[in-house]
Amino acid sequence: MQQAFRAFAAPLIFALVVLVSLPAKAVEIQKIQSPGGIKAWLVEEPSIPIVSMNVAWRGGASLDPVDKAGLAYLASSTMDEGSGDYDSKAFQETLSDLAIQLGFDASKDSFSGSLKTLSENTEEAFRLFGLAVTDPRFDNEPVERIRGQIMSSLNRKLSDPGSLAGRAWFELAFGDHPYSLPSEGTLESIAAVTREDLVTFAETRLGKDNMVIGVVGDISATELGPLLDKTFGALPDKAGVSIVPQTVPLQEAAIKIIPQEIPQSVVVFGGQGLKRDDPDYYAAYVLNYILGGGSFQSRLTEEIREKRGLVYSVYTYLYPMKSAGLQMGGFGTSNATVKTALELVETELERIRAEGVTEEELAAAKTYLNGSFPLSLSSNDRIADILVAMQFSNLPAEYLNDRPQLINAVTQEDIKRVAQKLLDPDKLIVVVAGKPENLEASGAGAQKN
Amino acid sequence: MRPLRPLFVFAVLFCAVSIGGPLRASDAEDIPKLFDPKVTTLENGLEVVVLEDHRAPVVTHMVWYRVGAADEQPLKSGIAHFLEHLMFKGTKNLEPGEFSAIVAENGGQENAFTSQDYTAYYQNVSVDKLPLFMEMEADRMNNLVLTDDIVAPELKVVLEERSQRTDNNPAALFGEQFAATQFLAHPYGTPVIGWRHEIENLTTQDALDWYNTYYTPNNAILIVAGDVKAEEVFALAEKYYGPIPARDIPERERVQEPPQLAKRTIEMSDKRVREPSWRQSYLAPSGRSEDQANLRALEVLSQILGGGVTSRIYGNLVVDQKIATNAGAYYNSGSYDNSTFVVYGNPTADHSLADVEAAVQAIIQDVIENGVTEKELNRAKQKLLADAIYARDSIRGAANIFGGALASGETIESIVNWPQHISEVTAEQVQDAAREVFDERQSVVGRLTPEDVKS
């Protein structure tokens, strides 16, 4: 097998090598294609004897049938529990004996896998990863064991205020759209998933056509090419994956309260955001940093934490999904001050819509967002994450070079324009888990309680 | 620039690691160095550790103070952590909030954290900014300014932090009660963030007293990790931190535990708890213990018992017997005083906390009587040695390993030789360590249950 394989491995195609210049250093992304036509992005880093691979398949938990929500998540949790000739125990012991780290995860729009190994075990690690994705067993024992763990965790979350608020927010925002459902499913839906569902999932959702791969570490392109074919060659050329319908979050103000006997209310707020391919993405990105994205520097932190001490943490973030875009945020504050803190959030939304941001704020945001970016390229693991995220978002390898200019191009006018689209207090969807004082449920949040 | 005169410089080269199985190195040249710290101590007592990593043009700059919550005086719980917050509130040279603004404007990411044994501040930043950040960190080592109107809102922030981390979460509340039961006298029984009623009464003067007592270069460790050369960092350290005078600091003497002669049991029921859980915690030696081989044996033991899905406890309780949905063990030698060795499990719906306890105890008795197998030993050692190699991917992680260990009283030698010492652990040492640590009389059992479930 080794011999036959070598003969096959010779014509490795290098599509492109992109040099990304960072201060004094370069991250060199090699776009490679295996002899069998499988594409991957590679960053060689021979200084540490480790190889990391991240893989993502388009189409995630949002494609689960409504009555079987959590299917992708259960598959992700059981795909490393036996494959081929290895039962669960044998598979895990083999990983353990070689100290190979291998795991899977499911999010709304993707199913992902990660692999990390000492480079001396690279062949074997890739082989085991390939077995897991192409020939998973889904034996009864591990499936029921893992299902029990997931249900135990789901049960625990029923009294976790952060989880309750988050789930309720998505239900309120997305109604009947699949985005309303949690990726892990519910106690009822996860119980309904059968072994056949898992087998069908593995056969139909993981294809070569919806897969992106990022590899970083002590491995060359010539070594990686043949390994890709061995690992992924048995996957179907085409996965039966579609994209969930485009949608928008609820376009009206709502406050929902989930009563919980806790001293501090957990608040999740948000509304219309934008998707990653929106031309205004960078303006929104900078806007978000100034409003609530920068840890100690944001307007919300200044007003709500620094000046008034109402919260330990208040934050906002962009949540671009494939079929919708969100602008999200949250904080926790004593039950007595929820109303005050929420009003401060709304005041800041109105202010930034009316006045935009100052030249100084914009300049500081740009120097932070560009200056701190190299920090995210400082470990193999982080680079592997970024390689996959870039491909998943259809960004070119040159993005790492172009990013500073894209951010620097954002103007005060851009930010003001985008703020009109995103941060409308009259369309703010708010969920509070706790015992907030003087706050009443309203809008769609009042009806659905 | 003042001439650099390090008192003590050495480069610790990584020693030979010999391990069984697939990781076996054929000869010494194959053995990778783990960390290669360069160390010096300035005349004012500041210890400087440099970890070079030239993969990316970034650097982690950290200052660790050898003082934490366990050094607090009675009635003042939470002051170590509260001061950590207040260190961002301005100096003779910087307005409140200016420190963080400058960090952000220079593309830096920063934070700070407090434990029972240390308080640490860090910035991750592009390497060319290192001198600026050293200047600012040195400034707040010596020039902090606090006023009541700045301190007051921050006290509310800390109380909200306590609500978020602890009071909102029954498992966290139980954790506090558990630690208080574990330690009758030692301050590890008091939570790092402090008891609410004591936090509420902390004052500006308390914070200043704490700062003036403990924040001095001879009580600190500077760690710089990243795309730097040690000699250049030493020179910068001398320039920025060197001029700060040393001050006398109190001896680090804490109330020590009386001998524990009776097993303690603590139970808590709460309607917010939806899944029952059990744990048992045994007093165990800390990183300052003279018997380092025993510490490494305990680490291997915890890996064999509870390290992941192939471990004894998980394999037996979760996979084979279906008694627990999850179960395991952990031991962390990284504390200044007594540590603990913990075993835990959450029963499945068909089983009770008592079933979990009995099954875990049966495994412990088996290890005490029959020891562990060579296969288990080798698998555990390989995992720990691989972790040591994986750790090299994160230069921030490496900085944390050194800072935490040094601030907890461990030595550079014990850190860099850790893989070798792990590789030398024998099955007999593991069994001896188990016999010694698993003394029922020196343990605490905790049961956390929903209100309607009987344990």
C-alpha cells in the first residue's frame, strides 16, 4: 500500500504561494492541491515537532431536522468513538497511546474537526482522522453514553441563566427558522436521534465539495499532499448539503424576562447585523469595537462599568452567519440595576447613531485592530483556526495582507451610515434571565412568555 | 542607558528525556529542548525570566507579584483581587484609564489575574512596543495613585464580578463552602475574590496599604516571552525596573492547617442544581515539597486515574459500569502551601452518589493494594510528555507556567526538568504516592444535589 501510494503521490500541484508580510516576519500560506484533487492551505512551521490540522464542512447544525435538533452535535461527539476495525475503546486507546488530540464540533453553519499530533506520528494521526470521518461506527454503547452526557449537560443548562437567555434570544429573533434552535438540540430532540440518522449524517453531510482544510506545523507540502488523499479520499465527491434560507432577526423591539431566583440578572441583547461578505463589514467591525468590542476601551464599558460600576462585563460582538447577520451584546448586573443599565445601552446606541464616532476614536480603533492582529498569528493552533475561517468565508489568502487597508479605509461617514442599519434601539431584542426590578416584558417577548 | 550588571545569569538547557513507547528517542541528540529560559536578577531583587520564541513578531510581558489572596489579613478578604482592579486606575504619570488606552492604541491586549498565591499583570503586544509597556508597568509598580471617587465604582464592579462568578452559580457557591471545609485554619479556605460582607467594607486605605506592603521589585518576577533576545530584555529591564528601590517585605508566613484527623462531609441542596455531583478531596503536597519525585508520581497517578476517557475512573464508572455520566481526577502541585488531590463523578439517572463514591473508592483501594500496570504508567507518561511539547506552541502558556510556578515557590530547575522527572516515575512510586495521599481521615467529601434528591 505504501509503495502504490508513493507512485501516485508525485504530481503535487502548487496553485499559489502567498507571502503575507507582517512586521519583520511573514506567514507563508501555501495553497496546495493533492494528487487526488483535495485542496488545503498550509503554513509550514518546522521549529516545533507538532502538526495541527483543522477541517470544516459547510452546512452545520442548522440543517438538522427540527424534531432532531442536535443531530450534528451528537455526530460530532461520537465520530471519535470508534471507526473501521476499532471499537470505541480501541480507537481512544490508540489516540491516547500516541498522545494524538482529535475531536469534532458542530455549530450553526459548520461541522468541524481538529487534529493535533507530534510530527513523528503524523501519518498515523491523519489515518485515524480519516477513519473517523469516512468510516465511523456509531456503536450503540458510545452513542448512548455520549447521548447521556449531552442530556445531562442540557438538563444542567435549564438553570443556567446565560444559557437560558441565549436560547430564548434566538427563539425570539428567529421564530420558525432553523437558526432559532440551539446547536446542541433539546432534551426531547436529542433523544429522538437514531443511529441511522448518525450514519446518514456521516454519509451525506461530509463531502469533498463542502470541505475546507488548514494545516500548520512540521510538515511540508510534498508530505501533506498524499496524506490528504489517504485521509479524505474516501469521502463522497459531493455532499448533500444545501444552505438554510436567508433570513433576518425579528425587526421590532422586544423584552422577554425569564424568571430566575438569582442576585444578578443576565442580559442578552441584539438585532440586525450583517454577513461576512457585506461590503460594510469592516465599517461594522470598527463600529462594534468602539461601541462594545474593545475590552476596556469601549463606550459601553466606559459608561456602564467604569463610570457607574454597574457591571463586571458589558460587551458587543458581530455574529455573521451564512444566512443572517447579527449584532449581539450582553452584560450581567444586579436585579435592581437592570433597567438603568439597559437604558444606558439604548442611550449609547442612539448617541452613536446620531453623532457617529470621533476622529480620535476611529484612529485608536484602527491602530488597535491592526496592531493587535499579529497576536492572533502567534501560535500554530491560532493560525490553523484562521486558515479555516478565511476559506470558510471565501476570503483570499491575500486577505492577511489586505486586512490593514480594509480597516484603514473605514471613514466616520461609513460608521455613521452602518450604525443606522444596525443599532436601532427601536428594534432591539432583549432577553433577561433573573429577577429584574421595574422591568416589564414587552413586544414579542411579552406574548411568548 | 545604564550598564547592565546582572547578578546571576544562566541558561538552562533541556536535559535528556527518556520515555517508553512511540515517543522514545533513540539518542540524546533527538531529544527536544522544552523551554530554555534565560534568567537574571536585578540588584533591586526583581527576578527576570526570558523565553525566546521567534515564530511571530510578538511578545508577552508579564509581572507577577508573590502575593495573593492567601496572604490577606483577617477581615480583609478580597483585597489582593481588589487591588488588581485598582492597578488600572492611574499613577503619578497616567490618568485613570490611560494605561489601558495606551495599551489598546498600541495594538496591545492586556489583563491581570489574582490567585491564592500570586497576582499577575500582562500585555501581549507587537515586539517593538516592549520598551513602552515596560516603562508603564514599572511606573505602576511604584507610582500608583488612588482616590475615593475612583475606588468607589470599582468596588461595585468587583461585587458584580462576585455575583457573576459565584453568587449566581450554585456549583461555585458550593465550591467556596467546600474549600472552607477543607481548610480549617489555612487561608486557602477563603475565596480569592473574598467574602461579600468583607469586600463591601474594603477601603482606599486598605488598597494602598496592600500596595505599599507588597508591590516592590524584590517581591516580583518579570517574564518576557516572544521574539526577543535575552540580553536586550535584561538591558531594558535594568533601564525601566532597575531604578525602583527595593523595600522590606513581610515574611510569607501563613496560618498552617492543624493535622486533619477526621474525614469531613459537606452537603448542599439547591433548587437551581439539576444534576447531582460528588467529589472527594485529599490534602496533598505542594510544589515546594522537598520530595519532588513524589509530586511527579502524584501527577502520573492523577493522569492514570482521571486523565481523559482512557483513564481508570472514566473507563470503569462511565464506560464499563454506567454508574456515572462523567468522572475523573485531578491534582495540581502548583500552590505555595497544601494542595489537594480530587476525585469526582456525576451519577447517571439510575445510580446514586453513594454508588459513585463506592466505585471510585474501589478503584483507589485497588491502586493502593495492587498498584498500576506498566501500560497505564507508560500511557500516562507519554501523555504528560506530549503535553510538554504541545505547550511549546503557546508562548503565552509558557510564560504562565513559569510565572505561576516561580510565584508559588518552585524553582527554575524543577520546571525545566519536569519532563525528565516525569519520565523517571516508576510504578512503585505511583503506588507509594497513592498509599500516602489517599488517607480517608485527611479528606473531604462533597455532595451537591437538587432540592428533591436524596444522596
